[in-house]
Amino acid sequence: MVKGIILAFLAFAVFAWGDAVVKAIGHDLDPFEVTFFGYLIPLILSPVFMKAGDSVLDLVRWNRPWLMGFRVLLIAATTPLSVIAFQSLPFAEAFALLFLMPSLATVLSIFILKEHVRWRRGIAVCAAFVGVLIIVRPGFKELLPGHFAALAAALCAAGGVIAGRMIGHTEKRFTLIGTVFLATTILAGVLMIPGFTWPKADQWTLLLAFAATAFVAQALFIVATLYAPADRLGAAQYSQILWALAIGALFFDEWPDALALFGILIVVAAGLFIFAREQTLKRGRSEAEALPETAPPASAATFTQP
């Protein structure tokens, strides 16, 4: 268990540095182009995630095609939206907005899965939205495209989580991972065409670094699940906000003010509480009724977790 937790923290640290690479690329390259090259290499290397009995054809062979298609589309859209957010917002602020995903997933579960959400989780959801308002401060701060992109990414990721719960354990792990790499590469490849510019040498270095972090972090997380259940490791992702604050300050000279830090604290605390409550509820279900193991994503490269 301890080894799995350590590997999970390491995986999310790598994810955070990958997002820092995205921010370092900045606006010099189209966000869809960044996403395309960042996911092309992981797609090519994705067969390493195959287990005995898996086939490359599992990428397009789905047991529940409509739900899988919906999930894949949502998660594929999440990454370029996250790239836009990281390119235009302070690092920690972008992370905080993406951490709204667990609260949005809770709201969606009420309407789509007809789940009963008790008052504790309800208060946590409301607190998360208050935290976002404190961070963004509409009317007092300029609202940038990155703010809307981050919120849209969180909503798409939440929808992907709900679709994953509806899919359950009907699909193979390789299918859940590989299809996201495939769909993201195809979607970003098509959308990058109008704004495509050939990367320069230094940009190729950053693109390759982003691709490497996406693949290595995913591999580390999967190895971590060999030592601990995936649903126990999801809380480790909140360590990314510490990386975001440190990286933003040291490399991008971004120092959040006191109100922003307070809002970030509220959003992260609400997300952690929702995560803890869901784990408590899972333990109360029978094995047959348990939700599939899906760690909530919160960065440009973490949306492929099984």
C-alpha cells in the first residue's frame, strides 16, 4: 500500500511538471498542436499498457459503444481546453479551477445517475463554487479565455467520470486508456490544421518533454495501482496544487495574493472532502455495486487514468 501511495505522488508530480512544460510553451504554438504532439507519442507507446489477452483492436472494439464514444469525446476535449488554461492563467489558478471537477461530477451524478447527495457533500460542492468565485473575482479581475477554458475542461472531465461510472467494468483497462490517447490525438490533429506552424528546435524539445511526462506519469500511476487500489490513490492528485504554487513562484514569477490562496484552499479542501465521502460510500456498497476505479483528473495530462 505504501509503495503504491509513493508512486501515485510521484506520478502526479510528473503530471504537474508536464503542465509546467505546457505553460513554458506559452502562446507560441496553437494549443491543439501542443495537444496533438503531446499525445501522439503516448498513443504510439500505449501498447505497453496491454495485458495478456489484450489486442490493439481493443482501441476500437467497445462493449458499450455509445457510452464509450461519449466518454472518449468528453475526455479528448478536456486536454486542449486544459492546455489553453495553462497557457493563459497563473499556474496555481488554473489548477484550482480544474479541481472544481469533483464538485461538478457530484452535481451531474444527481441529475444523470439519480444519486442522493447528502447535506455534507452538498455544502462541500457549494464551498467549491464559492472558492472559485474568490479566485476569479468576476467584476474585479479581468476574465480571460483561460478561465472559461479551465471551467469547460473541469465540466468535460466531470462528464467523463460520470460516463465511466455508467460503463462500469465492462471495458478493458487498455481500452479505457488507449482510446483517450487515440481520440485526443485525432481531435487535436484535426483542430490544429488552421493554426498549424512547424515547431522550432526549442519547441520540439518542450513538446517531447510534454509527451514524455504524459506517458511516464500514466505508467507510474498504473504501476501504483498494482500495490494499492486506484480509488485509494486519487487523493494524491491534490499534491499537484503544492507543485503548482512552487513552480509558479520559482519559474514563472507568479505569486498568488491572499484572496487567491484562500480560494484555492477552499476548492482543494472541498474536493478532498468529496473524495473522502465517496470512499466512505463505496465501502458501504457491495462489490457488485461498487463504482469503477476512476481517479479524478486535474491537469492537462491526467485525463486517461483508468
